Amino acid sequence: MVFERKIFRKIFGPTYENGSCRIKSNEELDKLIKHGNIINFARAQKLGCYGHVERMQETGMFEAIHAWKPISKRPMRRPKISWVDDVKKDILYRG
């Protein structure tokens, strides 16, 4: 969220008042982005894509991706997680 605010501040630029400029406050940014959140938007897009994949026929590239299980070695402390596992985690997320 901190990184997101930093990017929004760069996108929207400073506020000019009485010949001086200042960075926008969090409240001003919330009004500009209408209380949006990039993370929740990306999560919603992923869940929408998952719904389309679930309704597709059982043959095809997306079904292969849906059923794929990682078998290769990952770097230390990096879990073997598939796209479906990530979507299930997003479904359980309540933030």
C-alpha cells in the first residue's frame, strides 16, 4: 500500500497553493482514486478470469494451466504454488 501511494503521488503530482507546492495527502489521493485499490482490482480481475476458465470446455490451453502442478525445484523458502492455489488464497482473502 505504501508503494501504491507513492506511485499515485507521482502520477497525480504535487498540489500548488499560493505560489508553493506540496505533496498530496492520503485523503486527497483517496478522493482522486475514489477509494480504489490496485491490489484489490488485480485480485478481482484474477477471480473473474478464474470464473471464465471454470466454465470453459475441458480441452484447451487454459484447462492445462488450471490442472498444472509444479514439479521443478524452486529457490529455498519458495513454495510450489500453482495459479489455482493462488486464486483459492484470493477467494479466502477478506481484506
